[in-house]
Amino acid sequence: MESPALTVDVPPQPWTGRFDGEGAEHRRWWQAVTPYAGAASAATPSAGARPAVILGFGSDEGVRRNKGRPGAAAAPAAIRAALGPLAFHLDRDVLDAGDVTVRDASLESGQARAGAAISRLIDAGQLPVVLGGGHETAFASYLGVAGSAAVREGLTVGVLNLDAHFDLRDEPVPSSGTPFLQMARAEAAAGRALRYAVVGISEPNNTRALFRTAEELGVEYLLDEDCTAEAAQVFVAAFLAQVDALYLTIDLDVLPASVAPGVSAPAAYGVPLPVISAVCRQVAASGKLLHLDIAELNPEFDVDARTAKVAARLVNTLLG
């Protein structure tokens, strides 16, 4: 299938990393990732796996509107920098399409442009990997998924969020706290119901009003204190069984602050990294992953690039 040209604000930049040699046995991400350039990009995809296309969404306007700590606009470059030195063991092509960026506080315009790019990638048979950005990234991803042929052709798509927060705020202006309520309303307008599940909800960090909204929308959730490896596996398996395809979104504040300090809202409790990693492996193995994004890295508050490295590890796991 021909790969479409995409409109981005920042073209793919050179990747860097440790050099151990030119052979496949020495290969690292920075040597494996190639620029996405439309039709030529997927001319010889690896057998058995959709090419993955990385798209940055440089935005922290939603975090600013949500009264959080801005800085997530710099996250796509930080995640790429953490991915670059990793050994490349994947059996798929990985391409970099560059970044869509939000400028002059025009969040909605940026989300629409990113969504259009995501739709084109999905329709071309590729796996978009969006590097946010604040969690306003999720609504950009939704626009891309909802506008794709997968939805037009009737596939049931579920949204699985790994997050300490529901992000179901009812606010007059969209932000990083509103994307899933926006999705629910958009789905209702299209005559569909949002299938939405969350792993890692922090009860003290979500008001009664948010829990009530979640109940009204039929949201399935697993509290952070209940996230044992077995409970998470059972919960995710049950949700996967309800859908034909999955959009996975990871808000890095689902992890403990000791693991992911570089986020807008560090978690006092959080879900252990091995549990989150196991969920990623489970989703990847399901064969239902249609689209994924990772959000809320704030390099300004990171410690030794710890959060960026965790984000990179999760992306590597999901594509493995």
C-alpha cells in the first residue's frame, strides 16, 4: 500500500547514539530509524509487522490550560534521544515523520493537523507512534483514529489509557484534562459509544464528580492500589475481548514519581513499572494495536533523563 505524504511543522531530524559498528549485530535505534518520506518509505516493509511511524506532537498548551507544569512540548526530542542509543531488536521498519507543533496557543489547530496525519498513516497500513506532548495529545490521536478507514468500515475501537487520572474534566476550554470527555461527546455525536478503560486511577487525585462522570459514561477502571500484575492482566484481557482494535495511550504519571519524576503531576503512589510493561507486552501480543501514543514527559523536571528512558523502553516494548 502506498504511503501518503504528511504535512508536519518540523521535518525528521538526524538521530544520534552510541556507535559499535555497521553490521546488524551492532544495530541501535539511531542506525535503524529512517526518515518518513511518503511513498518511498514503506517500499520494503519487514515481513509480518506493520511499519511503525513516529510522529512528535510538540504541545504543552493543554497542560498550561489545565494549570499544570508546562514543558511537555520538548518531550518528542527527549524521547527520541533516549530511544537512539537502545539496541535495535525489532522485526519491523521504524520511520520518523517529524513533528506537528502547537504554536501561538492554537491547540485545536495542532490537534486537527496531527489527527489528519494519523488518519493517513493508519489508512496506509502503518502503526502511528505519537510522542507527546501533554495529554491533550490524546484528542489529536482520537481525531486520527476516528477519521481512519478502520472506524469508517465499522471496526469496534477501544481506548485503553494507562493513567492516574480519568481526564474527563468538563471545562469550557479543552485542555490536557478534557480529552476523554471530548472523545465521548464526539462519539455520541457520531452515533457511537466511547469504549474507554483506564489502568492506574488514583482515587485521591480524581474528584467525586470525575468518578460520577466515569460511571455515567460506562468507563471501566482499575485503581492504582489494585494494580497487581494478575489484576491488570485480567482487566486488560477482558477489555481487549470487547473490541476489534485498540488505541493505547500512556500518561507517564501513571508510574511512581521515583520512576517517572519528569511529568506535570508526579504520582505519590503509582503503578509499578513491571506491571505497566507487562500491559504493554499484552497489548502488543494481542494483534489489535491500531495506534499508540505516550504523553506527559516534561524534560524540564526529569532527573538524569529517567522518565525519558522509561518512555523509550515502553515504546521499544510495544513495537517488539
